[in-house]
Amino acid sequence: MNITTFIELENQEVESFAGAKLVFAQEQIEENIVETCVECFLLEDSKTTLTMEEGMEKVFHRLQQQGVIPPNVKDFSFEMPSCERLKAITDKELDIPQKVILSYMA
């Protein structure tokens, strides 16, 4: 029997575990629709970037070190924040999607 576990993390938690900031990109889909998604990670105190896979690998290993994910788990998947939304008159950072989903099978 396989059991799939989902871990839902806030953006700030992911950034803390990865030691890097999420970098968001916005794309205008239509006049009033904007898609916001994670482009990469930016290492703290540096201009070096990590791919999403590299950043989430760091998060995965950190969760294993803390005992949240069992040490025998080798593979995982993740879903980064992305959304299409109506463009507001004043777009704020608060409108950025706030959940990252990491999952694994044991």
C-alpha cells in the first residue's frame, strides 16, 4: 500500500527552509487578467538564483532533517503558487499566491 502525504507550506516557510526568496513573474493574459507564478529562488545576501527544483530540493532535505519527512523517502513532487486573477486598480504584494504544496509517497 502506498500512502501519499501532502505538506502545505506558506511562502515564508518555503523561503526560510530554502534560505532564498521566491521570485514571482507576472504575465498579462488579457487586458484585465494577470497570471502570477514563481520564476525561481534568489539566495539571501546574494544575486545567485536557484531553479524551482533546486530550491524545493533544499526544502525537502530540511524537512527530512527536522523529521517531518521520513529519511527513507527519496522522491517528492511539488506545486508552486500560480494563479490567474483579475487585475486590480492597485495590485499589492498581498495578492501574490501564498501556498506551496509538497507531496511524497511512503
